[in-house]
Amino acid sequence: MMNMPVAWHGSLKDLAWNPEATCIFLREVGIPMAQPRPLRTTVIGSYPFPGWLEMARENLEQLGSEDLAEMRRDAVLVAVQDQLQAGLDVITDGEQGRFDFNLSFYAFLSGIEPASSPVRRFGPPAHDQRDRYQVVGPIAAAAGLGAVAEYRRLVELAPDTVTLKASVPGPYTLSGRLIPSPQYPDRHALTEALLPIVRDELEALVAAGCQEIALDEPSMSCYAWKEDTAWLVDVFNRTVEPVVGKGRLSTHLCFGNYKGHPVARRQYAPMFPEFLDLQVDEIHVEMANREFAELEIIAAIAGQKDVAVGIVDVKNYYIESAEDIVARVDRCLEHVPPERLALAPDCGLSQTARWAARQKLNQMVAGVQQVRDRLGV
């Protein structure tokens, strides 16, 4: 049997202070949060692990609980520092406490156990080599999914000069590595079982003071071409319903990035116009790796919401120059006004080498700043 993914479970009992009290107060008394700046720079969620963390991940059995606590803090500090040095407006914890975008969440779920083996072990790395999990009982997460502890750690370690964002995979995406069972006979049933678990996590994040949350559903964009899009939108909206209006909500729609490979028909057309009904403030779309195909879709999104455009290719080790970034931002501005536009990498950076990720973020921010200076925004 394969090992279950390891998740770092942090105790909240030692938190003698509440670093989010100000945000909670502002929300409760009805003082509006500041509007995002035009052409704000952001990231999706994940960031590359430092090399020492990759090595430690292969030797977790040799580490004690204090070793793990120190390691997770140090890794978040590294990710935060790289993002701050780049000059981003919005940062995350780099998902340094997770060993996979969504597989790590399964360590918090009861009612599942690892399947015997992936369907393919050898050959070029791809999605069919990822772990899968058999459902053996009712799916539950009595202690939540761990995102609140991650957010609290980020608040403790990051300065208050930038916006902090927490990212959580949605229930449809989380259902993707679970094998149906008699109790949950298909992916729809698995999704519905996971929906209240994710919804509770979003509510807990808001209660902890988190003002920006990304509910990421890349599986929706990967399979919208063959799914019931009305059902997908309904699932998403039922998941976020309790937290709508209580902070900034976004979602990331891409086509997969395991070991730098997509996994789907890379077209946004099957999602729209239905996905315009997603109850979010911002939709992020992958454009750089797709050579800006379907760029015109961002005009439709910006008619109702903010749009974040992926202008840095995380699957390519070509380092975009600031001039490349300026040209790409200008293409976006042909469709979207600056106050509706955010700029980001195509996807999370966890599958990109750290040296390249640092350079790509630095160049992205530098290019965006040139456009801001020119426009006076």
C-alpha cells in the first residue's frame, strides 16, 4: 500500500493573540475594504519548494514534531521573501505546508484509504501516475482541511504591506483522485459529499480574518467540455454561498500542470457564458502557455467581474523579459480596462524550478510597473 500524503497539522492552542482582529472588526462594523489597485500583480497559490524541503520530504520519518514545525515556518518564510522581493501586490504562503495542490488534503479526510497502486508506474511522468484513493466509508473532515492553520501562519510571518491570499481546491477538483464506491457511485456523488467540507473550510477562513480566498477548480475547466456546465456552476456557487460578500473571492481555471503537462482540451469556450455566473469577484485564466488563444474571452469576464490573466508561462523555462510582459499586458488592455485587470503566472509555480520562478515573477512585476508608469495608475 502507498503511504497517505503527509500534511502538517498545526495546533492553534498556542496562539495567544489574534493577528486578524483588525480585519474582523472592519468586516463586522461594515467598513469597506480598499479596492484592488489597477493592474495588480498576484499569484495562484503554490510556489516551488526549496531544495532542502524536497530532501526533507523524502525523509519525514526521521523528523520530530518540532523539526516539522520549524521546517514549515522556514519554508513559508522563503516563499514569502521571494514574493516580496519580486514586489507582488498579493502573495500566498506558497502552499509550503502541502506536498501536493490537492492530494495533501486527503490526509484530513476520513472514509478513504490509498488505492493499491497508480494505474501506471513507469514512463514519462503524467497524471495517470498520481495516487488515487478508495472510498471505504462516509467521507468527513472532523478537524477541517488545514487551510486555517496555514493562513494563521502566513499572517504571523508576512508583513502587512501586501494582501494575503488563501487558496483551497473546490469539491469537484478534490473528487478527482477518489475512486467511486457503492455509497458514492460517481464523481457527482463524490463532489456533493465533499461540498459541505470545503464550504465549512471557507467559512472558517473568513472567521479567522482571511479577506481574500481563491476557491480553485481547475478540474472544472479541464472537463467542462463534456460536463453539465450548469451543474458545475451550481456546485461552485453552493460551495461559496456562505462567504459571498464577506471578502474577496476568486477562482483559477486552467488545464492542468502536473510535471509541466496539461491534461485537458485547452479551450475556454465550453465554459462560457455559463461560468460568468460563478459567484466570485475575479476569474483567473491561463493565457501565456496557450499563446493568448481566446484572449477575447477576458472582455466578457470583465463585463461582470475582475479578470486575472496568466501572462507568464510556468511550463516553459524561457524567462519572459520585462518588454515581453509590457507587450502582453498591452494586449490584455485592448479588451479590459486597467481597473478590472490583474496579472499573474498561468498557474501555480510548484512545478517550476525555484530559480526560474523567482526570475519570472521579478520580470512580471517589472513589466507591469512599466505599464502602470506609462498609464499613470
